[in-house]
Amino acid sequence: MRTLKAVNRKVSWFMALLLCLWSSFCLQGKAAPKPELVEYDFTLGFAGDINFDDSWCNMAYFHRMGDDLEAVIDPAYLRLMRDVDLMWINNEFTYSDRGTPLAGKAYTFRADPENVRLLKEMGVDIVGLANNHVYDYGKEALLDTLDTLKEAGIPCGGAGRNLEEASAPVYLEADGQIVAFVHASRAEKIKMTPQATDTEPGILRCYDDTLFLEKIREARQKADVVIALVHWGTEYSTTLEEAQIRTGHACIDAGADAVIGAHSHCLQGMEYYRGKPIVYSLGNYWFNEKTLDTMMVSLRFYGYNHSRYQRLQIYPGVQKDFVTTLAKEEEEQRRIYDHLEEISGHIYINSKGIVYPGSH
């Protein structure tokens, strides 16, 4: 019996060897198929609140300076905005010459539709409308805003003619990759900007973030990169609300590659959660006369196939006397980096503005 088993083992081994040799013969001269190598490298840019209302202080100064954009936004910043593959900014007003200010609202902003040209001059590719000022002059003005941006060829997200449109992710292409931008707002303590409905225009709100997270999961199935953009926080405060942290983490859990926030009019902290960055607020970019630190941030995505990498970099600056200037001196840059590290915790920003998880 032992001899028979040994013979069987030898026969099995011999047959396996023959099969291997036969397969090698049949495939001779044919290269084994290789997986297609898809390389990519692109950068997304983000900046905070802007205001093009001609009656507001920053635009009045712009007109006094001969409508020269480089007189109010540092040409170095403009070059950065134009150089990234896709540039996003928060559109903190409505484009229209119709409507009336919302009753009881302290500040309302309405821009001449012709001012949309400034977005083109800045190099802006997409704007966020999920905020607390896009409905300042009511339904007609919001509809005019949507039409104005469409006619200018500038995609927008977070507001729409109905809830389906307001909540829809915006899909754009960069270096062969699909990038999804998903917007929502929870900025108002007294809710005056309506959420869109099946039949009425408005924004997507995320006090209850169920639909917002559903849209992030939807985008994750369709896009290579997903960015969640949220209008939230307490104005002029670096202290984060618990809801910001909870919703920011939930966005990453739902599939976002990064979370970018706005609304507070000042810089807020940032963190890495599950290896993904959350920038809680970009602050003002070009909004009023106040002296405030600001920044443009970039997210570089690069790699190939399933080897994917991203890098967060900040370009610090100051908004002062209606002018936004990029910080060029090392000492000034380090001051802003140190401030961000202090209000963030568990991040380190090197001398080039690249943000890493962990302490120095």
C-alpha cells in the first residue's frame, strides 16, 4: 500500500510537470498581460469668502482703484489661483438686480451680474453657493445667480432650483481623473436661508447631515477624488463647534478625501482624520476691511492606479484695508503657520507650508 501511494505521488508530480511545460510551450513568444498604468498629478485650489456687492466696502475700494484686480488681490495670489488645475472659492453673495433684502437680516449682499467676470480674472473654476448669503434677496435673485454662473460657464454647487439640483455633486475632470465637489451649509444660528425642496429653490443644509453624507457616498462611487465643502462654525472664533468635528469626521467616513470649510471669517484649525485632511475654515479671502490672516490652500493628488497620494499645502497671507496680500517674508509666514499649529493641535507645517499630521 505504501508503495502504491508513492507511485501515485510520482505520477501526479510528473503529470503536473508535463502540464506546466505544455502551458509554457503554448505561451511561448506571448508576453503576459500587464495591468494598465494610469499616472496622474493634479492640484486643487481653495480660498475663502469673497464679496462682489458694489455697495460693500471692498468693492467700493476696488472701484476707487480703477477696477484693477491686482490692486486688491496680490498678483502672486492670482498666479497661484490661475496655476492650479481646478480653483474653488466661496461665493458669499447673490448675482442679481432683482429681489428685496430678507427682512430682519443684518447684512445682505447682491452683486451686479456683470461682476461674474472677476471670477474668470481670478482663475476660478467652481464656486460654492451653500452659504448664508446666496438667498439674501430671495428666490428671484437666487435663480438669477444660477443663470449668471451658467451663462459664464462657471459650475456651482450647494444651491439649486430644487433639492435634487442643490444637493447634486459637481463632477469636474483633472488630468484624466474625475473630481467630485459636494457642498452643504450649517452656518446660521437663526435659519433664514431655506433648504431647497422638490419644487422650490434653495441650498442644501446639513444641520441634519443625512442627505449630505448620502451624496458623498454617491460621489465616492462615481469619482476618483471626493471633496466635501461645508459652510459652518462661529464667526470670528477659532473654537470649533462640536458639530463641525462630528460632521467633518462623518464626511471622511462616508468617503470624502478631504473636507474644506468656510464661513467663520477667520482661520480655524485643521486636522488629519483617518489620514485625510480637514481644513475647518479658510477664513476671509477678499471680503472686507478687517485685518485678518487668510490663506489659499492646495491639495495635490498624484500617483498611479491604486497607489494614491495627496499633499496639503497652505499659502498664508493677510487681508488688510481691502487688500489681500500673500505673505512673502519667512517671519510672517512662520507667524501664521505657528498660529495654525496652535489652534489645530497634532499637525506640523514646514517652511514651505506643507501640512503633516503630528507635532514638530
